[in-house]
Amino acid sequence: MFRGVTQLSLDAKGRIAIPARYRGELVSKCSGHLIVTADPSKCLLVYPQPAWEPIEQRLNGLSSFNPKTRSLQRLLIGNAIDVEMDGAGRILVSPPLRRFAGLSKDVVLVGQGEKFELWDEGKWNQEIEDALSFSEEDMPPELNGFSL
């Protein structure tokens, strides 16, 4: 289970170091084999390969005759890249994916249960500001009655 926000830096080659607290789990779950893909929110999604496979199968099983479904298939599957953690726990984020997400040197890795989101730090800070500013009128119906 991945949770929490970690500030990281992209190195000159476009690599990030996966935080040490996650490396053991990633090695045991998938031998360090990850999938990085684009997300409609303009961040990147980082999945252990076993967590990604059922998502990819489900997306591939949808009809491509619906233009919105086809667009999502293109975005998620078309941009999916297989990466391996190296001996130092780093992964390479491809230049096209870095451009898509607008990643600069300062990034954040956000645990989201079975996956991570990788954000440019400035965009992440704006996401948090937006989350803090939504009102009860903006509340999705599935959150009615939800309490922390």
C-alpha cells in the first residue's frame, strides 16, 4: 500500500529515485518492474506491473467505437512505458512523458494505494490549493455522508 507525498528531484538524465521505504515492496511485488503512463490530470501514473495488467486488459476489452473510450485507451495504453528500477532504486521517466506532465527538476511522488502519481511540484501545490477551495456545493454525490 503506497501513501504519502515525497518531494524528489529529476536528475539530468530524467531519472527519479524511488523512496527507500517503497523499494522492498516493489522488488517483492514486481521485481522492480513498473509501468509509467499519462493521466488525464496531466500527471504521470506509476504502477507496479501486476497492478497495471488488469487495468490494461480492461481498457483493451472496451469498445474502441466510442470516441471517448478510444481517446482514453490512446492516452493510457498508448503512453504506457515499461521501466525497471536500477540498483540505486531509480527509474527513467521518458522525455515524452516528462513533457506531457510538465515535469521540471522538482517533482512529488504521491502514494495512491496500489499506484503512485508523479507531479511537477508546482502543479501539485496548485492541486492542493484547488482541493482546499472546493465547497459543499461541489461535493460529488458519492461523498455525501462521508466523514473523516
